[in-house]
Amino acid sequence: MEKSSSNFTSKNLRDGVYYKTSFGKGVVLSASDKKMILFAGDDQFLRDWHLKNLNDGGYLAESVALSDLETTLARFAADLVLIDLPHKEDSQRYIAQTFRVRPATPVVLSVELEDFSFAGEAFRSGAAEILPKPVEPQLMLMILHRVLEEDRLLKENEELRDNMKLYSACQRITTQLEGEGVHTATLSALVAETGSRSAFYLDWLSIATVPRIEGLIGLGDSESKNFLDELLPSIRQRTDKGEAYTIVFNHPGGEFKNLRENGFAEALIVPLRNLESLLGVFILLRHEQDNPWPAKVIDKVNFIGRHAALAWHNATLYANAKNMAFQDALTGLYNARYLPLAIDREIANSRESGAPFAVLFLDLDYFKQVNDLHGHQVGSQLLKEVGRVLRRCVRDDDIVVRYGGDEFIVVLKATNLTTAEQIAERIRTMLAGHFFLGREGLNVLITACIGVSAYPIHTQSAEELIFLSDHAMYKGKNSTRNLVITADPEDLVGQTVTLP
């Protein structure tokens, strides 16, 4: 049989389907053994796409609009329901509809990446898995096959069911590639395992300034801060702990007064650590009406905690690799590959918040003369020093990019045109008055032309923002140089603008 380089393949074998998983085991399904999957969604294109890929993947599939979910389930004995969740819509509604008709049927949700913050709520409502959109067909089939296999095994063995749920939860944690995703997935798993009504994550690295609380479950902002004030002294005494521990609120006096008055009896603290230090703690509260956590639950909590630490390590490696991909090797600034992502993100933020932002396009004057006079190595050192000067001229949140050669771009967040012009003038003045390569005994003087464009008053296109600021900069180059020039939207007339 032909081998595949993919971890998951499906090949039709007459009336059956051959599945090869990453575990290297093959299963041939006859037509009568094919699982039935119902896809529910309001997008006709997605319904057709899923129907084709599911049927091609060896399932007996049917697709319906979300409004027909319950009536279709009454006649279609689905082994799994795949729901295309509309943006920012409550998943509990469709999960509940499924369970009313087919209580034992696993539900998989297909959601936008930006809606992953609701993953914890979806899992608590009974979702078996969540697929990010868009998803590759083979990855979708692999995940659905795993969910169906887990469902079969879970129904055969109740104890195995608990272990498989724990395994799946930990698998979701370890596949997160962002720190926030690790926190969200871990907190959801801990709440599901402990049955805690109230929980949150505390970023320990922020404790020296303003403690940052994330992922509030069952608590308001002010409540969580009041409770944290009471818990912090006890947590500070245990920063060396590597495994979960409890804090009981039965001490006399006012040590845990607010917590006791709100009906809480105990806190479970789950540390998140790297090899060197404490990164944060997951805090779960037990209400006095709930049963104490048994040792078996604490063991599972520690199992989740170890997976969270592994996931954090992987997320850190991923972040470092991603930063290197977007980092200019010479200056340490962002490179041109990062610029479209940065501007698209600022456009999205601006549309949501209404805050403007600006783009500065900077080109050094007569930089070629530096290379000709002192050599390219000296020129490279000067570019590094220009990068350091630019970083000192703007805020930490602003984005400084080496666009190429002696060109730099600065994205000024939440900045209007007037302020951007003032910042550009400050940069121009700082560069013109700075003696570059003083440590090398050269004291090189250099100036720059800076073009300024602003969103949304000049344009609402990322490509046109860069074009306008670049065009304005060249007006300065063609004049006296050492200038700040504001963009003119009229320069777009007759232009077709694309990024290189």
C-alpha cells in the first residue's frame, strides 16, 4: 500500500475507508460501519465544503442550517454533531439543543480564533472539542476521528472516561502556542476537574507593580481583587511550591474575612513555574456548600499543572522563534515582514476603539557617503545606533521597523496627526544633533527625511498608508533634505498601490 507523509490519510478501499493515524494503526471500515456526522451551520458554502470532505473522508454526513438542528437530529441518528458557531454567539444554546434530542452525542464546535476566549464556557457546557477556523480537511478528519474513538471508549468504561477527559484537556493545553491560550485552557481544565464555581489566573510577574488577573470565572473584578488581597500573604510564603496546595479559611480573626463572608471555605492554588521561578498561580475557590477536594482530584490537578508548565515552555520557544522570524538581524528591530501584520492589527484596533494611529517613513540622508568614506562595517554600526535612537524617541508600545537598507518605519499607536508630526520632528532633531559612532572616535553626523501619514484621515488602507508616508519622505529628499513632510492624499490619484 502507498505510504503517506501525512500523519493522517484517508483512502477509499472499495466500500470502506482506511484510516492511518499518527500511532501507525490502520482501521478498515465497511459502509455499514461508517459513522454518521451532522454538520450544522448557516453558511451554505461551509455546509457544502464540510459535506464533501466528510463524505470523502469516509463518513455518512448530512448538513443543515442551525435553525433545523433539533428537527434534523430527531430523524438523523448522528454519532457526532459538528457546529459552525456564528461569531460571538453563545455556544450553550446549540449544545443544549443537541443534548435535548441526542444526550450522548459528542458535539464539536468550529469557531473563529478570536472567539477562543469562550472555550472554557463551551467545554463546561459539554463540547467535546473545538476546531479553529479555517481548518485543513485532513486535520479536521483526524480530530473528528479522535473524538469519535474517545466517545466509543468512554461509553465502554466509565473510569477510562474520566482519564480520557483529563488526557484530552491536557492535550488541548499542550497544543496552545500563545501564553494566553495556555492560561485559558489550563483554567478551563482545572475548573472542569475540581468543579470550582470561582477561579482566576494571577500573573506573578506583575505582582511587583499592579497584579494582573486573567480569566475570571464566577467573580467580578472588584471581588477578585478583594479576595486576592486576602490570599496574597499566604501565597507569598509558598512561592517555592512546585505542586498544588490548599489554603483553608478557618483561621480566627479577619485574615480571610471577605472570603468567609462570601461563603468560601478553601482555595486551591496551582503554581505555574519554569525551571527557575514562579510565573503565575491558578486560584480556584471552593464554596462551603461543595464537598472538599479529595486526594484523587489533587493528583489530577497536579497532572494538569505539569502539562501547563510544558505548554508554557513550548509557547515560550514558539514566541522566541516567531520573534526571530520578524526580527532584523542587524538592528534587533522588527523587519519588513512584520510591518503588514502590525498595521493590520492597528487598523482593527482603530475600527473597534476609534483611536487613530500614524506611520512615519524615515530615510537617512547621504548614507551612501558613510559607506563610501568609512566602509560598510561602519555603516552597519551606524544603522544599529540609529535604531537605538529611534527606540528612545518613541514609547515602548510603538513599533519600530527597519524596512530595508537605511529606511525605517515607525508605527505610532493611538496617535493623531498633530502628535505624530511633533514626534517626527523630535526624531529628526535628535538624529541631526547626535554624534554617531563616538565610541569609535568617528563622531559622524547624519540627518533624515521623514514622511508622516495618519489613519484614518489620510487613508484607511495599510498599503496606502505606507505609500503616502514614503511619497512624502521622497518630497523631502528632492528638496533640502533633513525635513519632516506630511502626506498628501492627492498623491494617491491615479496610483495602484501594493506592498512589495
